[in-house]
Amino acid sequence: MSGTKWFDGIDLTGRAKYKALADHLSNAIETGALPVGERLPPVRQLAWEIGVTPGTVARAYSQLTDAGQLEAVVGRGTFVAPKRPVVAEEDWLRAHPQDDGVINLFSPRLPDMGQVSAIRAALRQVADGPIADLVEYPSREGFQPAREAAVKWLSDMPLGSVGHKDVVLCHGGQNAISLVLQAALREQKPTIMVEDLSYPGFRRAAEILRIEVVGVPSDAQGLIPEEIERVAQRSGARLICTSPEVHNPTGLHTPLERREAIVAACRRAGGVQILEDDCYRIGPARAQSYRALWPEGAWYVSSISKTITPALRIGFAVAAEGRYSDLRRAAEYGFFGLARPLAEVARIVLSDPETQRISAAVRDRIAEYIQIAVNMLGGFELKWRDDVPFLWLDLPRGWRASEFTLAAERAGIQIRSAEDFTLREGRAPHSVRICVNGQISLERFEAAMTVLREMLNNPPEQMTV
């Protein structure tokens, strides 16, 4: 124990002292002023030295222990914990055999930037936690800390006024979509609208709930407001599903002015509700959500599947203002709520300050893959953003989407055709979606892009035997 010089200049005013102390300690750990393995002073000694109560120090130590920055060793004291390791690439390969050499670019696969270790630590903490979490039914009161953690996690998205009572924890984003459809629609034979080219999960959720689906034309900025009114009047649809921050599959973004026009169109159409799916956003929000623009008419869903991990199946549904009881009832009647251990894992992971760093590291790593793809395929009609884990490619003359995906699969690369995102009666463009696979090396990903480029340069009618 080397003393407390690292506390010079600490400011404990203006907020809870234990939080200020925890932040100062965390910063000292991150900067190396407190190195790994350093033993911290006993609670009472440190409290006396900096002029606070022992309870303040104990709470700060506990917060950083939960976050994984400190570790308490019985009989020895509290120490700076080792950095959480990132799983090595060879471990990924052992855990995820690459399908006999096939490179899966069908759906985004996240790199491990520390989340594996964080999740393991959270699972251990739950296993050693209160017995009630392992033997009792879920409860609204017991889930409040997890919902509060979810509200804090979602605070980077302008959602308007949102408290923990507005949020329901779900089994991923798809489950959140289904819950919103059940909560929002009250008609005997409901109908919803989706973009002509849209996330197929909207249609699948509607199909299992016996909900009719109709398409709405879009342009480069998203849904066309006038078309919403026309389709709503013709079909009687009472809700529209859309992804304005990151449109799946094209990656396009709906600017604020268009969102405001869409809200106005929905109002004019008799109060057509909006379900906003924000599951693919991994960077900062670019505009206010529909819920912020129209609190009583818009619902919001998201998850951690594209930022931390899809394995835990943790998603969030945020009710339209005044509609939380409908959303909560849909969850409780359907599955009682998340398993208590899973809700506690969610609380730990979402509350951990390290999770934000991990999420940012995941985003930075994905940007490296995107840059490789742009360098290799940028000569073609490509839509991309470095904070979106996929690219949308309009194929050159000579290629049909279905033929291109089959040819890519024969070459050992799995991608998705535009037909997967089109309504049955719709016409699919000759385009494909290419996702980032962060569980293969950058070199292997670049090799896959090289193969795709060669295919694009040699459409079928130009190929020679």
C-alpha cells in the first residue's frame, strides 16, 4: 500500500460523496495512478484521511467491486483488479467453428472487447447472490433496479420523459416488438404497416399474432408521409413499424425534418401509432426519437444484441406515454417477466461503467471491418456507415440478388439477398446485405471482400469457362 497521494485534488462536493469517491478511484485506476494489484487502504483509515464517513468509503469500494475494477480478498483487503481479458482469436475459432470454411456474413457477429469476461463475472455474482433470485417468481418490485439500469443505458437516445415504470425488460428486441404489438393494438382484426423493404422480424411477429401486414413506399430519407396516409386510409392500419436511426437493411437514416412530417401524417391518419425499432444503432443517436416527438403515440424497442451480446437475449420495450399498464400486462400474461437471475445479470452488466467502454470498443472494432469493406467494394453502389455493422450493396448490371448470394455461398461466403427483406407481393431490388463478422480476423474478412469484388467485376454473362 503506497499511500494516498492519488487523492490529491479530489472534489467531493455537489453530489453524493461515495459516487465522487468512486469516480476518482476509477479514474486513478484507468490512468495507472493505482496500478493493478495495488492494495487500497482499509475503509476506516481512508475515511479518516480524506474526511468522510466509513460508510462512504465502503459504498465506493462496493460500487467499484461490482464494476470489476476492485476485488475484495477475504482476510487480506481490497485490491485493484486485473484488467478484464479479451478472448483471443484462436479461442473464438474453437468456440465458433467456421462452418467448414464458410464465412458467415449473414448477420452481425460481435468481437469480444471484454464483454465475455464481464458477463462471466456477472454470472458468478448472481450465483453467489440472494437465494430468492434463484427460487422465487419474478416481481415488478424486484425488477426495479434492473429497469432503472435500462433507463440509464438508454439515456443516450432522446426518448422524452422516461422512468423505470415505462420500461419492460424483454427477451431481446424481437420479443420487445411482439409485446408492443400486443399492447398497442386493440382491434379485432388489426393491420400494421411496414416499409416495402424492411426488417423481416416485423412481419414474423405480426404473422404469429394473426396481424395483417401492408407495405408503405419509402425514399432515401425513409417513409414517405403522404404514402402513410394513403395506405392507412385504404387498409385501416393502426400502427407502423420503422427503424429511423439505422434502417435495416439499407442502413439509411431518417432526418429530423422527415420524422416530424411522419408524425404529422400519422396524426392526420387518425392517430396511427409508431413502433420504433432501434436495435441496430451502435453509435450516437442523430435525431430525436418518435417517442420524444409524439410521446402518447410512439413506442420504442431496443436491445444489447448489437452492442454487447445477443446471447443473453436482453431487450427493452418503452411504452407510449400512458400505456405502460398495457405493455406490462402483455409481458406478465405472456411469460411473467425475465428470469430473476437474468434480470440481475442485466442490472449488473448495464450498471457497470466498464460496459460503456466495451460498447465503444466494439463500435471502433466494427469500424475497422467496415473500412476494409469500403476499400474493397467502394467502386460499386455501396451504402455504409462506420457505426453500422452491415453494408448495403446495389449489384451491377448482370447480377440478380438471388444468383449473387448463391454464387457467394458456393465461394464460401454467406450474405443476405434483398428478397429476405421484401413483402411477399413486393418487388425486391437487385441488392444484398453484407454484415460484419467480428469473430474472424481482419485478414480473413478482407479475403472475403476480395472474393466478392471479383464476383462483382465478373457478372455471369461476362464469365468465361
